[in-house]
Amino acid sequence: MSDATAKKEERRKFQAIRGTRDLLPPETELWNRVEQTAHEVFTTFGYGEIRLPIFEQTELFARSIGTDTDVIGKEMYTILDRASESLWRDIYELYEALPHHSVSRDYSAFVSRLIAFVQRVDDALAGGDIPATERNVAAFGDLKEICRRAQELSMPDDGRRPTIQAGWGTLIDGLLSWRNTLDFEENLSLRPEATASVCRAYIEHNMQQLPQPVKLYYLGPMFRRERPQKGRYRQFYQIGAEILGGTDAPAIDAEVIEMLMTYFDKVGLQGATLYINSIGHNADNCRRGYVAQLKSALEKVKDKLGPDSQRRTETNPLRVLDSKLESEQAIIATLPHIADHLCDECKTHYAEVKRQLEVRGVLYQENWRLVRGLDYYMRTTFEITAPGLGSQNAVCGGGRYDGLVELLGGPPTKGIGFAIGEDRLILSLQEGGKGQMQQGRDVYIAWMGEHAYAAAIRAAKDLRNAGFSVELPPLEQKFGKALGQADKLGAKYALILGDNEVSEGLWTLKTLADGTQQKLTEPDLLQFLRDQKPASQ
Ligand code: HAM
């Protein structure tokens, strides 16, 4: 690298990674309001917040979401987590010390070393130095057994010498090959969604023993390596809820959707449309029969389909219904509808979900093409679109996933939930004129003089304690300049404190919107501001 290039490199400006962005004030005020409303509304429906890790074993997502989905196939951020170098070194040193040719036949020094090594591996597993995979946990069990045998063999020989010799031979062979039973690497992925993690947590914490159903909600960033565009990011935020355990009663589906619509209403989202569908039972014949029919219908028109749909015809025919490709729309319209293939149970379930929505006054539209992009769904699926979002207009997606907990190694468990795309919700609120947040400060303290400054500090403390936002300039300014500054910051009031005000005990409060001024004592000032404050603040 030439000097000039090196210098240029040094001065390079860093930028947020493509598809990620900083959220700045005052917009973050809106984010906070949207999140606060979620806490409030979901709590009234009996949900509790769960906070989940940002990364998990890749396998968890692959098994839940399905390997032939875009999310798993193309979009995950996966990292290789390697066992620490120091563990490698410890293994190497242990092997170096193996008593192959021990003349003294005194193995006790090696046994102490082995015992210390067992402890080292135990710590490494607990501390994440090596991944705590099933294989590694089993390998640790084997190591403990080898150690136990070694301790046995190192007991006084009581004339067992030949047996002991043979025993050590086998043990050393076992120890040498033991290393190959360890996983030194593991794939971890940044979470592309949180339903899989919630199910993992449900199993891990034995939540099936809690009163059922368990209702959980979460907020936070998700990661998908999609092509960034309006409303589509690589780090985006979801607000989601899951209800696990209990029954698959249609009332549960309807109530989850009702909660969602209540939430949208409370945050002021306008023009949201709810689409629903039932995609049948995955373990039953109804879905399988339909997919077989769909596949054969698609095969007949395969040459008219684009490459993605051609591939999906083979791998995941349902997903063809999701296609947005203009040239495929007329063909898709002629494909068989799942509603005509639902088994009686699924048909009744779907009809009851719709009836329950009506009872709750939730408006919906049916969309037979709503199959969702993740493999775990069954029966009820739903999506909500909102205006102002362009092509990425789905602001929420969800559905029932009764088999998922079981698929992840847990007990048979019913499940349903949704996730709201928070970025898109915010965008739609802003486009609909609902995104303005109150900016500025309540009070700007314009002070001059040393006595005034002490009073200003005290006033700032009292006002802040009373919940007002206060700007206290760190340096003395002429009143004219201070008032200009107060204006720029969008302050509602300027509190003018000069030494005169302080000695008189009467403080000047200027309302910046109309320029009026009044003189108030300190307690009256606080009371006045309290009286002016809107109830919601
Ligand atoms: P999803 O449809 O993949 O479902 O995502 C839910 C919502 O997250 C979408 O409707 C969209 O608003 C938002 N979203 C997805 N990808 C992006 C992106 N790249 N940029 C911005 N927003 C995005 C799920 O994630 C399921 N876990 C939902 C669920 C919960 N189903 C049952 N329980």
C-alpha cells in the first residue's frame, strides 16, 4: 500500500453497513411510543415479555423455518464459533504426557493431570469455550469414564500387572481417539425471527409445567440478508407475540388477531387490512393432498413459469402462490384453491375462526394465496398490510404452528403468534401523518449572574423531578442570545433568571409562542407549569 493510499484508508469515513441504519431522535420518540403501547396492550391481554438471545444455533432456525425457504437458504448471517485455542493446547499437552513408555510404571502423575484436564473440559463446556452440543456433552461423559478407569488402573497392582498393562494400552488408545469425538466448531446464526427461539425457550424452561397457555411477547432486532429497499432492511425490528400450550380452539386464533388489531388501533395505524387463510393440517392428508394436486397443476404450466417458481414447483409448491411476478399472476389464478381441499376438521376450524373474528368485530378479507414464507405454519395464516409502504406493504405476519415445539424436541404443543415489522409500522405511521412527535424542551433557563446560576441549577433539578424537560445552558449568555437559542430548540417557555429576579424572589416566565411574560414565585411557577401540561404527558 502506498503512503497516500494508507493515509486515505486512515481517514476513511465509516458508514453503517448496507441494510442497517441508525435511528435518531426525534424519530426514536415514535419508536418508544410504539413499543410502550405494545407493552401496555399486550399486558392487558395477559402476555408477559420474554427477552431472547440475538444468536442461536443455526440448526434451530433451519429445523423450524425449513431449509428450502429464502430465510434459511439465502438470508441468514451465520458465524462459525470455534473452540478456544487454549483448549487445543491443553489437549496437545495431555497427549504429550501420555505414559506410553513409562519405565517406572507409575502412572499416578498422569492420572492427576488427567483429572485436571477433565475439570478443564467441564469448565470449557460450561463457559462456552467449546460448544455445548449433544456430541460434546456425550464426549465429556466418555472422558469422565476414561478418567475413572485410569484412576482404577493406577491403584496398587496386587499382582495384576499384565492386566493393568493391557488396560492402560486400551485406555491410551481410547484417549487418543477421544479428541475426534469433540465438535470444535459450531454454526451460530443471528436470529432471522423469534418464533423458533420462543419455542426453544418454552422447552428449555419446561414451560409446559406452567398454567397453559403461556403467552409471551418480544421486541427486538432480527437479521436477514435481503436486498435492501424501502421498508426492507438487513437489521430490522419486530414486535411479536406467541401463545403456546393450551388448545387449538379457534377462539385463540381470533383473540390473537383481535389483540393485534387493538394494538394497531391504539398506535393510530390507519388503513390496515387483515388477510386470512387456512393452509390445512400439515400432518394430515388435507395439506398433502392439496400440495400434490397443486404440484401436478404447476407441472402442466411449468414452462410458462419463471425460474424461481419452476424450482419451487419441485421443492415447495405452496410458495409459488406467493409469487409477485406479473407474468405468473394469470396462471396462478387458475390453480386449485386450498379451501376446496381442507379436511372436515380444518374446514370447521377455519369457519369458526372467521365467525369468532366477526363476533369480535374484526374485519378481514380472505386470501387463498396467503401461504407465508416459513415452513412451520398450519391452519390459520394471516397478514396485515398498511398504506404508504410501497411494495413491502406487509406490516405483520403470523399464523398457527401446532407441530413446532414437538419438532424441536419438546412435548406436543399448540402454538400461534405473529410478528409486526416495526420499521414498516413506523414508516406507515409517518406517511399517514401520525408520526409527529413533540420536539423541543418544556423550559429553557436563560440565566445571567452567579446567584442566578445557583438558582437556575436548583430550578432545573426541581422541574426535571416534576417531569419537565429542561435545558440549562452551561455558560452564561446574554438574554437575547439565550432566547434565540430557546426558540431554536423549540422550547415552550423561557425562564429568565437574573440576579434581580433572584433577590426579588419573583421569576420571569416567557411563553415563547406568544411572547407574553409573567412574574411568579418559585412555587407558583411549578404549579403554573403543571397546570399547563397536557394530561397525556
Ligand atoms: P415474517 O412474515 O417473516 O414472519 O415477518 C413478520 C414481519 O416482519 C413482516 O410482515 C414484515 O413486516 C417484517 N419484516 C420481515 N422481514 C423484514 C425486513 N427485511 N425488513 C423489514 N421488515 C421485515 C415471522 O417472522 C414470524 N416469526 C411471525 C410469526 C410469529 N408467526 C408466528 N409467530
